[in-house]
Amino acid sequence: MKIQSIKFKLTTVYAIFFTIVFVVYGSVLYFSLYRALYKDFDYELEANVEKLKKSLNEFTDFQKRKWIVSTDYVNIIDSNKKPVLSSKNLRGNLVNDFIRKAPNSNIEKTVFRIISSDRQRFRVINMPFVKGGEKYILQVGSSLKPVIKVLQKRIFYMVVSVPFVLTIGVLLGYFFISRALKPVEDIAQTAQNITYEDLSARIKIKLVDNEFKHLINAFNEMISRLEKSFKHISEFSSYVAHELKTPIAIIRGETEIALRKQRSSEEYIRVINVCLEESQRMLKTIEDLLLLARLDFRPELFKFERTNLHEFMNEIYEQSKILASQKEISVQRDFADGDIFIDADKIHLRRLLFNLVNNAIKFTPKNGRIDFSMKKEDDKINISVSDTGIGIPEEDLPKIFNRFFRIDRTRQNAEPSNGLGLSIAQSIAKIHNGTIHVTSHVDKGSTFAVIIPLK
Amino acid sequence: MKRILVCDDDNKIREIYTRLLVLEGFGVIQCANADHANEILKDSDIDLVLLDIKMPEADGSEFHDVIRLFHREVKVIVSSVYSLEEQKSLVKDAFDYYDKSQGTDILLEKIKNALEI
């Protein structure tokens, strides 16, 4: 495990915490045992000293009896701290130590003392006793050795257990945390398996904790979006190839036929013109595609300048009138009053509008009508181009901005379109932070509204 | 004289194929969509159909089934800008397939082959 890992940190924290809990709990138990043992001990001593007191009260002259109460050490001293009676086991220094540590005979209640002597520790109860008008102190003591032994053993086991507990803590911690973090491993593993060729991998979400569900869902959705994008790109490449193949088929067909035998000059000129036209058509398609790529991925290449929309739109209006006059289509305008300024890339904004105008002219029959309007809507500008043309069927409406989408009805067009006009228009609107909306009714006409924010 | 129906919605392509085939001595009828082609098949005596299929809708495919059902003797060569494999996967069991960018020599070869000339 590396230091810089969550697993390491969490496992360490867990193991330490686990051990601390063990130590604290062990200490609590230890101290309660300590108290219990001493309490019982003192209780025994008290019982014994009471017994002693009782027997002493029964006898008038206690000097004549030697009292040995089990293994206890018994000592009776007078008010001058002189021993009156001692048990046999109180020898040598021990009895002196007992006497030394005895309290004053004026005490009213029992007093406990601990006496260290002879490399042992004794707990002694000192009880005041009055007999025949004289004050005495009754001392009953017992060796603390058994108690100390038990307590020492307890501490020893606790201390010796700590490394084991620590190890168990580490193992348990590592186990639980690894399990909990397994989804992270899965994500990493799945991510490894994803290449642009195979985007089908997903992480299973069944037995996963809630915190990870969110992450895994986000991750799976991201892969799905990527998959869609790649599919889109590959379909697009396919479309492009086919778009360019038709002009090539035409050039090839015409030139091969022309070369089969001697032709007239007019025929050769015609064929050469066809080749020229078709190569220009291919060039336009290629340039349009490059423009789309720039619009979508390199918006910084476009030059924005402060544009007076009134001037701009009037220019477009005038030019549209000329274009539309060929089909005797009338052009009207309705522009809001007052100067309106936006930051626009003039060249491309012009292109956007002419794409719309050209479509309007193309799909509107003779004597039809085209309307321009421009008005402010809150903090946005709405420029729309309406026509009284053939309209767009409802089911096609969502598709018209797709690359290469063309109206299916076979019109006898002199110039076939490459289907990129509206795509380009939409992308131009996008670099101006705007959008294009379309409404249309079959055989009534269509309206394309370009909405651009003022800032 | 063998008669060929050229079915393609692109004017220029239709013109080229018509001219090519007329020069080779075939009778040629043009049409721009499946409905029109259907009528022509019913009324005239056609030996071969050069059928353009538009991807991805490939409405040519349904029409091809119609031809096989009602005009079994008519040979069909499917044509498109798409590759031969893609054409084959969209229209099954046509007599032959033609990629438009392959050029006129190959087209003539396939037609002559279909008409056993």
C-alpha cells in the first residue's frame, strides 16, 4: 500500500481507532476490577475486625488469649502505641511497621492504611476500641499479594494483546475498506478497457453503495455520450465520402464518354464545363465542411466587431430584393425603431442570413412573398425571415439542421444543394451565442427566427 | 434492341448514363423515382433496370422487391455512390451492383453481362 492512498490512510485510522477503543475499554475494565478487588478486600478486613471486636467484648481480660484470625495479621495497641497483643505471623520489623503506621488512638472511625514491609504490601484496617475505659486500636491486616498479582496479570495480558489487536485492526480495516472501495477499482478497470474502437463497456450498478451509484451512473452516461459522439463522427465521415463521390461519378462519366471517340468542339467544351462545375461543387462542399469544423471547434478564429444592426439588415434587405426579383417574389421589412448594436462577425452573420434568404427564394413559388423582421425581446434580438413557400413537413422539422439533410421531393433544381446551408447557419448563430428557431406549415410557408443575445 | 430503364433522381447522372447507353445502341427510358418506374415497367417492355438507391432511406430496396415479384424476367443492377458491400447488405439478391465512381467501362461490362451480350 502506498502512503498516498486512501486505503492506507483509512486503514491506519481505522486500526489506530480500533486499538484505542480496545485500550480504553481494557483500562476501564482494569480499573473497575481494581476497585472491585480492593473493595472486597476491605470488606473482608472490616468483617474480620468486627469479629475481633465482638470476641474481645465478650472477654474481660484479653491479654490472656492469643488471637490468630485465619491468615490475617492481627495487632492490638494501646493509646501509647504499645503492642498489647499480636498474632504469631507478625514478626520482627513487621509489627514495628504496623505500629508505626497506626493512627492516633483518638480516631473515631476506622482508618485504612497501606503498609510496605518485607517486600510485601499489606492493607491494614485500624479500628478504635474502648475497653475498661482504655482506648485501643485494633489492627487487622492482609497481604495484598494475591490482588496485586491478579492486577499485574491483567495489565500484562492487555499490553501483550495490543500488537495482536493492532494487527487485527489493520486486517479488518483493510478488508472492509478494500471492499468499500472496490467500485473505484472497477471504474479504473473498465476505463482501461475503453478505446475509441470499443465503447461498449459499462460498470454494473447492482451491488453498489449509494455514494458510488451516483459516480458510476455519471461515468456510464459519459461513456454513452462519447459513444454517440464517435458514432456521429464516423457517420459523418461516411456522409462526406459519399457527397464527394457523386460529382466524381459525373466527371468520370462525362469524360469517359467524351473520350470514346472523336467529338465536336462544342461537345468537348460542354464536357469541360461540366468538369469545372462539378469540381467547384466539390470544392464548395469541402469548404463548407471546413467552415463547419471551424465554427464548431475554433470559435476564436472569428472576428467580432460592434455592428449597427439597422444598417446591416437594410443592406441585406436591399440585396434580397434583387435576388428575389428573378422569381418575382416581393420582399418586405419590419425593423424596430432605434439603433441596435451587437458584437457580430459581419461576414458570417451575413452568410447566415443569406443562407436563409436563398432557401426562402428557392422554396417559394413565383409571386410569393418574403418578410424580414427585426425586434428586441428583453435582452435579445429576434431577426426573422418568413416566406410563403412550400413549407416543411412536421416530421422533417427536427432534422433540417442536420448535416447533409435535403428536402426529399425531387425538384428540378439546376444547382443541387449540398445540404449544409442550415447546418452552417445554425453554427454561426451558435458562435454568436444565439439560436435559430423554425416554424412551418406545408404549402403555407416557413419562418426562421434568429435569436441573439445583446451582450 | 435491348431496352434499359435508368432510374436515378440526379439529373446529371441520368443524362450521362442515358447518353452512354444510347451510344452503345441500347434503348433507354429515364425516370426519377420508383412510382414512375413502376408505371414504365407495366407499360413498356424493359430488359434491364439500372436502379439508384438513396441511402439511408434506401427506398430502392422496396421497389426492387416489387420488380422481382411482378417482373421476374427483368434484370436489376443496383447503383449507388455507396460501396458494393453496403449496397449488397441493403438490397439482397439483385443481379449485380454498381458503384458510380467506378466509371463507365465497368458499368457497360455489367450491363452486357446481365443482358448476355
